[in-house]
Amino acid sequence: MKLYHYVHCPFCVRVRMGLGFLAVAYESKVTPYDDEATPLRLTGKKMLPIMEYNDGQAQNESLDILKRQDVNDLLGWKHLAEHESSLNTLLDKTGSLVHSLAMPYWIWTPEFNDSSRKYFQTKKEVKRGPFKDLVKNQKSFVDKLDLILFNEVLSELKPFYKSDKVTIMDLMIAAHIWGMYVVPEYQFAPHIHAYLMRVKAETHFNYHEDFWK
Ligand SMILES: N[C@@H](CCC(=O)N[C@@H](CS)C(=O)NCC(=O)O)C(=O)O
């Protein structure tokens, strides 16, 4: 099977983490952000991640892709069902801050070329305003993010999120905040960094692996 993904995309990262945790082999297809034809051909929507199966079928939606592979429920889906609405609120809040902070840096990683960088920046600036203003407002985003991580993540680590074992919720949280590692002015609090390293170890995740094949 083939996973079409963007390296920076948190929904794609959670799938890569989940497949790593489940030890499921797949072919990685890093897709240029301005490639509209590939996702439209596969699912009719310009949205990744997409898993294309050997029978030619293709599937959207990160959690559905993972559920299909997790036949033995190793990712503790019942924990997600129990906390889904509060977790989604947490992810929306952190995701918005991480995007505002990391987007101006993501576009300078090897995932992008001149054309996809321009496409991404133009599209994202419509929603979030000029990237140069996002960079100027960095401190206020960082303060908000740290407060959320301290009050709503750190306090729930047992040592995984609301659990003594890794669950799908950890993959969702880790994937959403992982992008902060590319922001040079930012440093995770030591316990959050240690948590992310625990998730990395459990999922054999390597953010940049596609760039070094
Ligand atoms: N609910 C979807 C969300 C996926 C999603 O939002 N993907 C974004 C990238 S982070 C996307 O493909 N955006 C395409 C675009 O904005 O052009 C999932 O969980 O897979």
C-alpha cells in the first residue's frame, strides 16, 4: 500500500506514527503541496493523508486509515471514544497555535520547492494573515501554547495521556505538536520533550526520514 502524505501535516504524521507502532509496511509517497491532481485522482478531494491499497482503492481520513490496520486494537480506541470531544478541543487549540508558529518555517524545509512554497503560503495567508505578522507575533503564540501544554497535557501524563500505555490519543497529540521542533526559537518544556521522545520510541517515528533515503 502507498501512503500519500505531507511531511509537516499533523494528520499525516499521526498515520506514520500509527503505522510505525503497528509495524505495518507501506510505501511512502511524499506529495508536493501544490500537486492537486494526485489527491483528486485518488479520492476526489485535495486532502492528505490518503492510503492507496493494492486493489486500487483509496481512503481518506487519518483515523479511519489507522483503524483499518489496527485489527487487534493495540491503539486503545476506547480511550479515544471516552475523551474524543475534549481531545478534539485540545487539538484544535494547539493545532492553530502550532500552525501559526511553524508554517513560516515548514516552507523552508526540503519538503517544499519554489512552486509548492508559493502555493502553500498564498493559501494559508488567506486564513491566518501574512507570515511575516505570524513571525512578529511569535511570543504571544508561544505563551498560549506553553500554557495549554502545561495545564492540559503535562498534568494528564501517566506517563501517557490519561493512560499508563501509549494510545491513539498520544499519537494525535504528539503529531499535532511535533511541528514545533522546526521552530528555532522554541524549546519544549523538558517533560513534554521527554513525553514526545517516549511516543517517538513507541512508534519508531522519524520526521525527516523521507529526506534521507
Ligand atoms: N480529517 C482529515 C484532515 C486532513 C487534513 O486537514 N489535511 C490537510 C493537511 S494538514 C490537507 O490535506 N490540506 C490540503 C490543502 O489545504 O490544500 C484527516 O484526519 O485525515
